[in-house]
Amino acid sequence: MFGGPSPDAILDRLDPEQREVASSLRGPMVVLAGAGTGKTRAITHRIAYGVRSGIYRPSSVLAVTFTARAAGEMRSRLRELGAPGVPAKTFHAAALSQLKYFWPQAVGGPMAEIIEQKGRYIGEAARNIGVKIDAVSIRDLAKEIEWAKVSLINPEDYVLKSAEIGRPPISGFTPEQVAAVALGYENLKERRSLIDFEDILAILGGILEENSTITEQVRAQYQHFIVDEYQDVSPLQQFVLDQWLGGRDSICVVGDPSQTIYSFTGATPNFLLGFRRKYANAKEVRLIRDYRSTPQVVRLANDILKEGKVEGALELVAQRPPGPEPVFKEYSDDDAEAKATAEQIKELISDGIPASEIAVLYRTNAQSQAFETALSAADVGYQLKGSERFFNRPEVRQAITLLSAAINHEAEGYEMAQLVRTLLSEIGWAPQPPAPSGAMRERWDSMSAFVNLADQLAQNTTISFAATMKDLVAELRERAAHQNAPTIDGVTLASLHSAKGLEWDAVFLTGMSEGLMPISLADSPELVAEERRLLYVGVTRARQHLQVSYAKARSGGRASRKPTRFLAKHWATNTSPAKNKANTATGRVPKVTSNHNAKSPKASPTPLSVADLEMFERLRKWRAEAAREIDKPTFTILPDVALVALAQNRPADAEALIKVPGIGPVKLERYGEPILKILTGS
């Protein structure tokens, strides 16, 4: 048996609802989990409890996620919990591994080549039937073909099915033309022995449906299924899942209907909402304790859902101490919004919030340019979410090669983290970044991510041995195999869609005006409802500091924009200076938890003891007084997570104090002496 915590210890770490998820190992279960409620914690502890108690064999469990990053995180947590052999994969990764294995038996010959880009073949199919095409049209047709395939709609049925559901037409094309291009595209692939991303699931599902010999092998292998983000499952993914299950009911699904934001790709919450109709004996557990965000952020998130009457919405209950009220800002134009946002970000960084814990979110990728320019001018480093894959970068490949060569030659007297710094300095890494943006900064960011990962491994308290270069390289190779990039130290710029599943200490929701939120293309009640859910996702990315802003005009344009209808009430009551000040209300906090530290933003929530709570209150009172003296919000003094860490760990000197998350050199110089006096009682 693998080393790790005992079954009882695994359950002891959970709140009552999470514990119910983890301990109920038999039969079907649906977990409705709100944002920040610890769903990954609950399901990984469920798997680990099943393995550690001997009820599950590690290899008999299949945990399915929607992103490689989520799968990587799940595998890391399972290793720490003593269940390292459990497969955790995306739907496509799990299907591809099975398809590769069974292709010779089911189809014969070498497996067809997988095409990564459809455009070339869709363009050829369109030209073959005399349809005029350009780059934009190819992109639109590709998306529509993908939607039809994951919705289990064949080209022959497209015209009828799209009409039945009122599918909006593709600009410049009749439904008959779309169907003809789709059919021509499928014929081209078949003639050239090619398959695409969606075919991986479709072909595997077909094999499992028709070939009983192969199906028996797969079902004998996998006995228990856990599906994360179940609200985003498409009909095609559900079809494959049904083949894996084969009528069995050892399945646990986890999701949040309020976070359904991918219906344009074929995802539907209907499988989540209808789970108990399919499995009449299913147990339902609701996770509503929000460990991520302050009560102020949670209140805003709840209001957004209540006003929209979102089906299946969960009302979250905040578990963190109070923080600042969300701030609502209005700017003259886009450039003014970007410049002011960059200035505020720079101030947050100087106050001790790491750049990697700050995000600027927007509705469309085209909005990023103004913020890139403004952050560069403010000398603030940033990273664009969704740009080039991290492990494809030349400097990343070079660094992995360099670190791999050092596995058997670790310098005597060097700890692993220090050795990483020494080696990477040979190819351009330095303790300080070279510039806020540009190629040199991107190279430095990549190598700095390795340094940060080395520090995390070196400080991992869940292992009883000192991490080595071999451990680091093994971690990097696994991450590379699943495209699970380490954190880069820079402000994140991301669209609301790409921010799903992530979280930061400070979030700036920008461009929140009518036409962008909801976007002008949302021309039906269903699409407007999805835009509301998208805003909810954006709000719930913030742990503590949240600012929502919009610009009244394009740069140089007429001031005709209005704030988003979803927040009109909040804008009207929160734009005065008095309302924008942080909430400094005092009073006893019934329960204080922390789920963040500098090296691991998603550490487990730990309730404070009575003594720690009393210390927390003394620290909070001091912080409120310090904030009033300089007329600034309390979070600019120290974030709540720092107060929690101080109350729990009681550092006794400056050297220990600077290791507390949220306390950097500037904070240490400004507030170190009064903090130590409070902690030591002197």
C-alpha cells in the first residue's frame, strides 16, 4: 500500500458536506458544487478514501476532467493523499489512449492521423462544391461543424435538426450549404485516412457500442467513474460515458449549473440537472460553503444569480472573514480604463500582493491590447492566458534539457532549489525581471516558473524527504505530457471564458458595458442567461479584491456606452467615494478559514482555533486602525490570508515574518514592528 494518510485522517480534513461526498462510495451520486466550495478537494478525498480503505483499486477508477490543468492538479492531490495510481484525464485524453490501444483490433492497420486544424480541409470541401470562402468563413464553419458533431448531429440531419432547435444560421451560408460542406469535409478525411478531435470520441464510442469483446475489456478495467465539471458535458461525451458505464451506476458527477458557459460548443447542463431522473436512487449533496471569496464578493455573486433566476443556482455561504466591498468604476474611454487599472495593479503589487495573484478579465480577446500597453507603460509584467503553449516554448525545452542533465550531477552542498537557480542563470535567468514585456521578459517568465515550482517542491510538507532534481524533472515531464504549465509570475490577462477554474487575490472585471456584457451577439433569452452566468464566473474568480469597470466610450469615440444591465443596481449604489471604501466593520467572525498561501494558492481550508481567532481579531483591529490613518482600504495594509497565517503560525522575528504570504520587504519595513509586538504580546 502506498504511503499516505489513513482513511480516517482523510475524512477528518473535510467539512460535513465534503465528508459525505468522500465517504459515500457506493451507487450514483450527484454533487452540486458552487464556486469556491472545494469540489476538487471533495472528489479527490473521495477517491483517496476509496483507495486507502481498500474499496477501490487505483487502476479501476477513472477520473474525468475538462482541462489538462485540472487533471494535473487532481493527480498531484491524489499522490499527496496516497493514491498515486488513479488515472485522471480529460475526456479526450482518456478516449485517445483507449482508441490507440484498440484501433488495430477494431479497425485494423495503423491508426489514422489526427489533424489539429480543420480549416484547410473545410476550405477545400467548400471550394469543391462551389462555395466562396475566406478565413473568417472557414472559422465559422469549423465551429458549426464541431457543434454538430458533439451534438450527435450528422451532416445528413443538420438542416432538419438545426431548424427544430432554432439554431441561428451561419452568416453568408444557408443550412443546406453548411450541411454540404460538412459532408464534403467528412468525405475528405475518410479518403485520406484522417480524423479530427471530435472523431476521437465518436469513433471510440462507436467501437464500444458495437464490439462487445473490446467493451468487456474496458468495463472490466474501469469500475468507478468520477466526472468533474459535469455541467459542461456534451451529448457526444455523455455517449462515450454511457458506453464506459454499460448500465452500471458507480458514478459520481460534480458540477454547477450556474457555471454553464460553453453551450456554444455543444455543452449542456441538462445531464447534470437530469441526473436524478436517470438514476432514481442517486444521492445528492450540495456544497455551498465558499472558502475562496470574502462575504462581500459572495454577496455580489449571489445577487447576480438571484436577479437572473438561474435554474439550479446555489446560494453560497462565505466562510472567509470580511473584506473590502467590490468597487464599481466608470471611465471616460478604453485607454483611461486601461491606464487606471494598470496604476491600481502597480499599487497592489507594491503593497505586497504578488503579480501572479492579480488578474484583468474581459469579455473578448480583442480587449487585451489596451491593458497590455498600459501594463507595459507602468512597468508591470503580465502573461496572456491562452497564448502559446508553455511547453512548446524553445526556452522551456532548453531548460528541461539542462535540468535533466543535472539529475545525476547535483552539486555537493547545493539544495535542489538553489541548484535550479544556478543552472538557469547560465541561460539567462536572474532574480529580477529584465523588462515588463517583450521576448526577454517572456523567456525570464518561463524560467522563473521553474524556479517557483522548485521552491514549491522543496517546501512541500506532505512529503517526508527532501525533494531532488530527479523529483523536479519528473514533475516537469508529467506536466509537459499533459500541458499543465506551472504558474508564471505576472499579472494574468484573460477572457472570462479562459478564466474558468482559476482564482486570484485581486480581480479587475473590465469592459462591463452593454454590448460587451452581455455581448451584442446574445440575441435570445437563453444566450443572455449564459452571459449572466459568465459574469458570475468572473466575479467568483476573486478571493478578496474585486473591481468592476467600464468605459463610456471607445478611445476617441462618443460617450454612448452604458454599464451592464446585470449590475445596474449595484453601479447606482456603489459609485460614490463613500461606498467604494473597504468594509472595516468589526465584530466577531463565527468561522475564519484560509485557503491560500504564497506557494500554493489552493491550500486546504483550516478553521482557526479559539486562541488563533482571538489573535486574528487583535490583528484585524490593528489593521483597521492602520488603514484609517492613511485613508486606504484595509486590504492594502495586509490581506486576510496574511492575518490568518500570522494568527496560526505566530512568527517571532523578521526572518520568520517575511515568509508569511502577503508580507514582502515593503510590508515588513512598514508594519513588521507593530505586528511582532502584537504576536509576542510585548
